Amino acid sequence: MNFFRRRTFRSQPTLEELEAIRSQRTRGIRRVMGVGGLILLGFVAFLGSMLVLQPMLELQDLKLKKEQTEYQLRKAQAEEEEAHDRVIWMSDPEYYENVARDRADMAKEGETIIRRPTPADLKRMKKQQNKKN
């Protein structure tokens, strides 16, 4: 049946013709609504994923910052402990006596000072021994 032909004998379409015209219109609207529904569903899925992923990414970033801060804290605590030990050593009178005796190469009565040679001194001594042999 051709619905677009000219009607010459009647001015009003029949019920079957109206039904056919409506079914053609609704088929197009259904297609548009299906595509629109898919687009809307995709948009909603995108927004939903952003609402879920954004806090997860922020949480991961905060965990990384926490680890970095804890590392800096441990490093600062180790430096503080080392400085505290130095202060305790420096407040000991024996420390100053040992430092002064070491720098002045002095010994107490009856004390023998034994020094470990430096690597340069060891090389020089080996060369001297090789020359003698």
C-alpha cells in the first residue's frame, strides 16, 4: 500500500492508513530513542565511573604522600638521634681529653699509642719493602 499517493476520492484517511502512518512514525522515534538511550546510558556510566574512580585516585595519592612523609620522619628521627649522641659525647670530659690527646699525639705515663696506618701510608710502606727485597 502506498500511503503517500494522492487521494482523489476521499478527504479523510481510513483507520488502516492512519495506523500505518503512525507505525512508520513510531518506528523512527523508537530508533532515535534507542540511540538516545544508549548515549544517555554511556554518559551516566561515565559520570558514575568518575564518581567512583576520583576518590580511589585521591586515596592512592594520599597513600603515596603518607609513605613519603613517613620516610622523611624516619630520616629526621635518625638525624636527631645522631645529633643527640654527639651532644652526649661532647658533654663527656673524657671525650675532650681523648680528642686533645689524639690531636697533640700525647700519651699518659705508661700508655702506648698504636695507630692504624692510612691507605697512603700502607702503599708507601709496601713500596719500601719491595725496594729492600
